[in-house]
Amino acid sequence: MMNPIRFGLAVAATASLGFANGDGVSKDGNKAPLLDNLFNGGAKVSYTPGAGMTFAAQDASAFSINISGQVQPGFSYAWGEDITDFSSFGLKTTRLRFAGNVYNDDVTYFLQLDAADGGEGAGNLVDAWAAWRVMDGINVRFGQQKMRSSLQADASLSDTDTEMAYNSIATAFFASRRSTGVLVEGNSGNINWHVGAMNNSTAGFEATGTQVNESNELDFTFGANYSSDGGNTEAWSEGDLDHSGALSYIVGANLLVGNDQSPFIAAPATADNDSTTLNIYAGAKTGSGIAVQAELFSRSDDDGTNELDHTGFYAQASYTLAPGQGTQWGGVARVSSIDIDGFGTQSEFALGLNAYYHKHQLKTQVMLTFANADPDGGAETDATALDVLFTLMF
């Protein structure tokens, strides 16, 4: 599978479009070298449904830009004896992405905006990074990005290659954030590894509900995986939609060592708090429509006086019919639970029915969730939720 930092460079179909000489002239009348190469050499323009439009110089290694996006409108309804009924139409994401390379194919970039702003980034900024392939198999990425915290959280740069409308409660709690920092990633055959440093945590709940980039303490991430096709967690796509006839799999672990203030320890903001989050994951696709994956999470918070330990997991299994001339149907089931030290437990059992019109790029998802919350010292509550989500990538 293609390395994710290169994903915007490949196109499935190409149509050439020539431009007259004289385009790409700067304000002072001098031609910028990249624009001169792009227009006078004959730009290549292509569009692939679901993957966007790509503009490239005749020599694509000099310059390319892929423009794509997505919209995910949906409906949610929750009810139960212990809660107030709730219903809402809304937008999960409205993404606009720019990706490509400049100067040569070793220098790449990625920018992703979300007008819906689901609480992941500052304002509507989701991702913004530049990368340099320093040698074969070694890449360095700088900026705001996913820093490898979970298989489900990392899956695809577009956050759409999931079989359910929403991630598990364990994924949302332990690995729902992006970070700003530097990530070094390597690949050798079937093995991928990474190390990174950032100024805010990719794992663990953020008390404000939004990404915080003001910390003067660095967090560090380490991890590795072994996969059948050499792909990492960002290249993983949930569900066996291809029916390739071959077994594919991924197994790995992530470790985050944090120095951020924990929302679970009632200590002064100046307290020296350390947190460690371990994530272990595995996923497999049979090649005949069956897919399974599971993850375990463990987080420890320690401020020198108080120590709290939190755990969580999810397990998911699905079957998808073979692709044909029409809609590709799939069913999925998931169980998930979290145990937060000093706060209580939450669990969920979810069922999903998916209609894939163009794989994950165009689909409708119906998700029914049965949830239970049992807080320490509080009343236990049960609720049921119905979510309908439509995804269109363009």
C-alpha cells in the first residue's frame, strides 16, 4: 500500500491539458521557475471521483497539487428512561484538502480544513504539515498531524475509512486528538516504525474538548507495526470491501509518554504531572468479505502524589458482500468499554448497516448503539442511539 504522505501524487486516470506560453508570469514580468515548468511545459490535469483533482507539471516530480474534500451530513436520535430524548441533524465533517509535492518528489505537504470543526483542531485547521523523505524508507513530518495513537484513530487521512458512523468510546477517549510536532517514520519491508515529539498529547481526554498547543512540555510517541502489505496505521481501511482473495493484516503497538496536566487529578495547574498511554492493536481481512480488528488502551496519570489508572478496549467484526454493479452491502458489530479510575465505567454495543456506492468514498451508514454509564457514586444510566450518516468524498 502506498505510503500515506505520497497519497496525493497518484491518480487513476490522467487527461492532459495544454496552456499557452506566457502564463505563469510574475508581477515584475519574470517567470517563476515552477510556474514556467507547469504551464509552458504543458500541465497535466486529472480527476478521480472520491480522490479529487490533481494539477501537475509535465515533470510531476517538480510540482503537483491534489485538491479534494468531503461532506458528511447526518441525523442522530437518542432515547432512554434515564435521559432526555435528543434528536439533531448536523455535519460530522466538511473537509477541504490540499496535498502534493514541490521542488521534487521528496518534499511533500498536506493541509486539511474542516468548517464543521468537530473539536479536533484550532479553529477549522485539522492537519497542516510538510514532509521530507531524507532517504529511502525514512520520512520526517513537521506540523499538526496524527501522531500514531490508535489503529482506528489513525485510519486514513480523511477520517472516513471506518465501518461505523462514529469511533468506539475507547478510541474517542484515549486517542481522539491530533498534535503539533515532528514525526519521524520509517519503513523496511513489512515493518513500520515511528518516533515523535509534540507539545500536546495525541492520547487521552482533553478537558477543554479542543486541541491545546500552548504547553511548554514535550510529549513523546514511539511505535511499530508489522503488516502484510507494508502499510502503517494511516494506510489501514476498515472492512473487507475489495474481496481480494488474499489475507491481509496489521499488528502493532504505540506508546505515548506525556507531561501534560491531567484532567483526572485535582492538583494545581503548576503540578508536575506525567502520563503514559499504551495502545496495542490488530486487524485482519480474509479477502472474502470478513474483517476483524481490536484494540487495548491503558493510561496512567501520576503527579507525584496521586496515581490513577484507566483502561479501555473495543472489538469489531464485519462482513461485506462482494462488489458488483450496484450497492455493496455490509454489516458490522462492535463492543467497547472504558474504565476511568475514580470516575466509573462506560460500555457500548453497536450494530451497523452500510450501503457502499463507491466504497468509503460514497456511502450511507446506519448505526444503532446501546450504551451504559455507571459512574462512581452516581446512578447507572442506559440509553439507545440511532445515527444515520451519509459520506460524499469528491
